[in-house]
Amino acid sequence: MPDKQRVLEALRTVQDPELGKDLVSAGMIEEVEVVDGRVSFKLVLTTPACPLKSQLRDAALKAVEEIPGVQEVVVNLTSRVTAHRPDGSAASLPGVRNIVAVASGKGGVGKSTVAVNIAVALAECGASVGLLDADIYGPTIPVMMGVNERPRMMNGKIVPVLRHNVKLMSLGFLMNGSPVIWRGPLVSGAVKQMLTEVDWGELDYLVVDLPPGTGDAQLTLAQVVPLTGVVVVTTSQDVALKIATNAAAMFARMDVPILGIVENMSFFVCPDCGHRTDVFSHGGGERAAEKTGAPLLGRLPLEPQTVKDGDAGTPTVVSRPNSEQAEAFRALASALAARVSMLTPGRTPAGVGSGSADHNERSDA
């Protein structure tokens, strides 16, 4: 009859291609039980948004089924998001495991649209997600998420607004459409408040929509926010690419990992004839990725309906969940989550909540 050791040996033959380790060495196998030919074990993914969850589950199932004497295999699929943040950030945000900034070199490249849809897509997968609108001068998250209510206070903390299972905070909730005419120190203070005086609770990912540019405000914000990493959004236009690579260089100098490049408005597909047109140019995302040394996380097409979705206050992944655009955003969110999972464990600070979060998904026989 099979035993626990035989099961573990079989599972060592299954590799996670993103981590570059087998499932056992990567610590992804737990609670192995073998009773009268029936084998059960827990497969712990590094994120509920894992793009390879089905492949890993099927490969683990097949490897164990091939052991002589095994009559039944039950794979309990779950996930545990580990914290990856700079040292010293645990005290101010004890329950937030990963803080991911979405940045751009210039405005008008769709940075906020990307941030909103990434956050909602991660939440759809079962992750606990927050979205902080740190674009103080041009907050757009309230409009794009369809929220016009003011956050309430409880026990001396601001309670974030919940929409589409994402916890939200934005200065736009408080300003009632008035322009923000502040110097750098006031901007920094507002961001600190929205970080440390908001009851974020336990979060796997806090997505931060940063303002565009590389000036004093952006430098200060990057120093204030204890970032796990940053995603840089650009178009394929030469001017946008040049400024985007400058923005990436700024974060790299501040020892913030560049998680990847997103090429937005990459192409347009005619809804009538299906002809594809490269709106700005072709291959800009690859050039930016090569120059920054970061991967190209994805290309997003230019689609008028996506703009209408944002203006209507319903992100594309919610308003048109079966559309190609929604699938592109989900693929981007999965690629981002995978990149976070691959970060060096040394960036994980001690004492961040429980240090991990489990997300049980389902059992497969």
C-alpha cells in the first residue's frame, strides 16, 4: 500500500515553473493523509490569483494517481499570500501584506483604469484587496468605482468604503469636487493619513494608484508608501515610453522592485471588420521592459467601451465579465500576483499580521 513518503516523492516530480521549485521543496504540500489507498493532501498556492492553478492541481493529481495501490486522490486547493514588504513597514500597516503601486511617467495612459480593474480582478479570485487613490491632485477612483459616499469613523479610524469587494480610500471622497491646491508636505501628510489612519484590516494586496510623473510629489509618495513593488503603465508612444522608463528608474533607485510593464492602448480592433491597428506603434512595451529589466506583464487594447465603463462607475471586469477586455485585465492581475509571489522572501518583514492568509477554494477528486 502507498504511504506518505511515496506520495511526497511523487509530488517532488511536479514543478512550479514560476518559483522554479518542486511542490514539496516550495512548501506547497501540507496535510498529507493516506488511508486504505485513499490519498488526500492540501495544495497551497502562493496567491488565489495563481494563473497556473489548474495545471498545478492536475499535475499533482496525476502524479499521485500513478502510485501503485492508490485508489482515490483528493486535492484540497487553497492559497496563502505571504507578505513581501520593506523592513520597518509592519508597525504602521500590520495587516497589509503587500503594497503594490501602479505608476506612470505621464498622465493619460490609463493608469487608474488599470489599477481599478487589477484590484477588482484580484478580489474576484478570493484575495482580500484594498485600493488607495494616492493621486491627490486628480483623484478618479470614486468615479471609476461608482462611489459618492463619505467614509465613516470608528474607534478613531477611518473605515474604507467597500465596493465590488474592494476596500477604497480616496481624498475624492472628502473634497466634494473641489480642487486640491497643496504643496508637497500637505500631499505627503494626506497620503500618510490615508495609509495609517484607515482601518484597512487584513489585506493580501493594497493597490496604490500613484499620481503620474517623477517630480517631488512622486518621490515623497514613494518614500511614504512602504511598497512591495511597482507596476509602470505606458502606451507605445515614444514620448510615453521615455517618461515611463524614467519613472521606473526613479523607483529602482529607491530600491523598489519593478514588478513589470503594462502597455495600455496597445492596439485597436475594428468591431465591424476585425482589422487590428497599432494605435501608436508596435513593440513599445517590449522596448520598455528590456530597458528597465522588468517583464512585460501584458498588453491591453484600446477599447471605447472600457472608457464608458469607467465613466459609468462599473469596472470592465464587473460590467462585461465575459469580454476579451475583462479577460485581459484578469490575466494582467494574475501575472502581477505571480510576480509578487516570486519576490525574495527577505523582503518579508516580521510581525505582519499572521504573515499569511489562507484562501480555501475547493476540493477535487
